[in-house]
Amino acid sequence: MISKDEVKHIVKLARLSLSEKEIEKMQKELSAILDYVEKLKEVDISNVEPFSMKLKNIFRKDSAQSQKPMAKSQKLIEMAPQKKENYIKVKSVLK
Amino acid sequence: MIAQIHQSLIKKEFSALELCQKYLERIKKFDQKIKSFLTLSEDLAISQAKKIDEMISQGREIPILAGIPCAIKDIILIEGLKCTAGSKILENYVAPYDATVIKRLKENGAVILGKTNLDEFAMGSSTENSAFFKTKNPLDLKRVPGGSSGGSAAAVAADLCAFALGSDTGGSVRQPASFCGIVGLKPTYGAVSRYGLIAFASSLDQIGPMTKTVEDCEIVFDVIKGKDEMDSTSIELPITNYQSPINELKIGVPKEYFVEGIDLEVEKLIKEAIKEYEKRGVEIQEISLPHTRYALPTYYIIATSEASANLARYDGIKYGMSNVKSQISNLLDVYLNTRGGGFGPEVKRRIMLGTFSLSAGYYEAYYKRAQKVRQKIFEDFEKAFKDVDAIFTPVSPTPAFKLGEKIDDPLKMYLSDVFTVSASLAGLPAISITCGKTKNLPVGLQIIGKPFSEKLIFEIAKIYDTK
């Protein structure tokens, strides 16, 4: 069973906010799911490499992909909830 | 069905505009009950249809999808239209560009009617996790259409579109196709570009066609597949037309799929379908995929880990819902408030599980172990495919269940994907076709193939489809 403090720690890492009630529910549900995945411990994984897609690196030229790169980036900046001139505005990180 | 519509359009039996309006009328009449669409794109549809009619009247040749009305799962971007991913956090998000599959559909003249409902961020098996409303199964309104592509499946089944696109991470195209009695394909990983598909679990996500017939599925797949420079995991398919007589086919039936918690009626129908293939000269062989029982726990570790990283982008800063304008004074609280308020319970649960599996102290025991078991699952298939050309299994252990039946028990809900996650983990193509009904509810047969053997899968599926 995962502890309440552990749940709170994960909430913090995940950048979520949960109410006290949600945390209690999450503790129960996560514990049940973690009990279920316990059975992975039955599998002999000695000498097994983790799965990989066996993909190859694909490169392209480091150049603008569209003819009007500014128009595209403008469109994306427009979507930000807060902006100033051509920048996305955020709250202060340091006091 | 698509080929017939195409012929009728060419012969001018009806115009693309008339066809489009007919479907829009049907949506307005029937979708109040089914609730498969989140957004209608009437203007876009009508302008596309008019363009096709103009081409026809000029006597120009039109592509097979030209003028064919379709619906798109609301997790695939269409420029200028809202794309919510079924989430409050993207409730007012308008897509700034077309996904590659949309670009290809548009180039081929398909008429896009609207965006369909889904579980929030494609996380769920019933479409009940949509932040907006629940979609009903058109065959029984008390039941779920499956998920997460439940809106697309319901829309196709109710003839509210000629075909639809869904996305499949652990069964989200195949399971709703099975529940609604249609055809759904999850292509080989890399067969279809994911550019413009809102990411859930990037090593598993694939866009797939949801259609009335296998022939339609192939037509749509042929249009959307192929390499795209915007998705470096996409590749040009080494797919060749399959030309081998039925009596040279050997198909495996894994014994592990007929044990745990499968509905007896489902088991009976699947076995009857397999017998039917045998009658037609296909050689059936029992095989073993020994790690089958570990596929679901492996999937839930890997998919949630990837999701926790992918969904970190919803931070209230770049786009989507945001509390940045409130009285909050620091950046961290913007994140916490936006995400705490914007995500629904299942999404939070999965972000939590994924964050846990990747966190210091647990990474080795959970995420890394799961990746190793994933390798074992992959090797099971590799070994099996040395002997057989394809594999038959059920799609889901039960037919469509009742609304509300599993929503309070996440683990019970996860079990409806128990037969579909293995092919996802191994990156293999798999199709769901209807092989019968129990108490009027359809049951799907899953055909899993080797990587990039979609053509063979279609040929095998057609044997049954034309029964």
C-alpha cells in the first residue's frame, strides 16, 4: 500500500493539485493498480535488454521549414494566454 | 461502400453537396441521442463538397475519397477548428495547422463533417471519460460505444459519416469498432504519421481508419499511410500486394487468449469464426504467447509513464486553459492550479501512475522492468510468426457493457483492453472485424499480423467479410 505522504510527493512531482479527498481516493486506486502490476515481478528478465524501436536517426537541414516562418510563430504566440510584444509572459520564478 | 459512393458521384446520381447535406441532416436528426460529435464543421464540409462537384462537372478525374463524408476523432488537428482531446484544458483550443493525415484526406477531397467525442486524451475504454458528455452505443443506447475512439465508432455505426479516423494506443480503435460492429485498424507503428495527433503515449500511438467494410478500411489506409518528414518514426511501407491462395495460409490461435475472464458467448463466436476459416481451407494452428498475462500491467506502466511526460506541456503558459491571469503570484501555482483544475480524474490517475513509475527509487522496479517485459512480449510474437502468417484472437473479453458499469473501478475498465494491448506493445498491425452477435451486441475478431503486413490482414479479413 502506497502511503499518503508518497501520494503527496508524487502529486508535487507531477505538478498537480489534489484536494484532501482526491488524495485519499488516489491512494486507494494507485495501491490497487500497483498491486495488479506486481505480477511483472514473476517474469525472469535477467539478460533481457529493454525494448527499443530500433529506429534510425533521421536528420534534416537546420533551416526554416516554411516560407513564412514568422507568420507561423506569430500564430503560435497568439495562442498564449498572456503575452507582451512578441514574447510569452510568465509569472516570476524568483522573488 | 466508399467505392459505390464514388461510382455514384462520377455517374452524377447525386452530387457531393447533396450527399454532404444528407449526412449533416442525419447528424442533426440522430446525434441528439447518440452524441458522437463534439463539433460540426459544416462550412468546411460544404465548401469541400462544392469543390468536388465543380471538378466532376468539369469532367476531371477525382480521387476515390473525393466527396466522401467523414468524421475525425477530436484528438487530430484540423486547422481553424477546435481540438479539445475531450479535455477541459483544451476546451477552447483552436488547431493552428492540419495533421498530416488531415492534409492527405483534404488533398484527396474527403469531406470532413466534424470532430468526434473521445475519452479525455484518449485515456479510457468507454468514452465516459470525456469532459463534455457521454456517447451512447447506437445499437443499444444504454451501453457504451467503447473507447477511446467511441465517438468515431458510433458515428460510423449510425451512418452519420461514411468513415472515420480514430487513434489507438492500447486498443482505442479496435475495441470501439468491436463494440459498435464496424471495422477498425491499428496500423503497424510507423505506418501512419502522428504529426498533428495530440500525444498520449508516443511509442504506442497510431491513427487508424474506422469503416463499414474491410475494403473501405484499405482505401482509407492507403490514403493516410506513408512517410512524412514531420514524424521521424514514420516510414514508407514495404507493403506489397498479397497474392497467395487461401489454402497456403497458416493462422495461429494463442491458447492464452481463451482463459482469463472471457465471456462464454464471445469465446463461442470467436471459435465459430475460426472454424469458418478452417472450412475455407485456412490452416489453423494452436500457438503459445507465454507472456500474454503480463501485457496489461506492462502497458499500464509504459503508457502512463509516456503520458506523464507528454502531458507536462499543459502548463497554462503556452496555450489552452490557464489560471495565469488570476491573482496567483508565482509560476508554480500557475502550473498546479491550471493542471489541477483542467484535467479529469482518469488523466490525473494516469499522470500520477506514470510519474510514480519514473520517479527516483521506482524507475528500475517499474518502468525499466516493464520495458524488459515488453521485449519478452515482442519476442513471443517474433517466435510465433516464424510458424504462422497471422494470429486470431478476440478483440475484447466482453461485448459492449452498460454505461456506468465500470466507471468507478479503473482496474475493471482497464481489463477491457486485455486482448488488444499486446499488439500495441509489439508495434504490430491488428484489425477488428465483426464475427457475430450475442444478444444483438456485436463481437469482434482480432487479426494480428507481422510488421507492415496490412495488405495480408485485409485479405484475410475479406475472406470473412464477404461470407
